Amino acid sequence: MPSDAAQLATIKTQTLAVMADLTVNPKPTYMVDGQMVSWGDYLSQLRATVEWCNAQLAAETPFEIHSRGYP
């Protein structure tokens, strides 16, 4: 099973691919059976997913803290 970081990277890659398709082939907002389908809102949700993935991947990245002791 892939690591959490690998799964997050996959989610990010797939989301970016969907975003690329939406921007190349934009669709209009429309109503179906009284339910509004807003592609602009969908694109905003996809952006939020990418930002979330970035934050999670940054949290997985090892880091160092440099400190200095005083006598």
C-alpha cells in the first residue's frame, strides 16, 4: 500500500488534471431538476483540494529546528 505522502501526491495530481480539463473545456452553469450545477464553484472546490494537499504534504516534509543555548 502506498504511503500517505504518495496518496496525497496522487490526489493532487488527479485534481490538477481535472482542473486543467475544466479550464481547457469550460462548461456553463445550468439547472437540472431544480438543482444548480455551478462549474465555477466546482473549480473553487478543486483549488481548495490542491491547497489542502499542499498543506498536508508540507506537514509530512522533515524539518530541522536550529536553536542556541545560552550559558
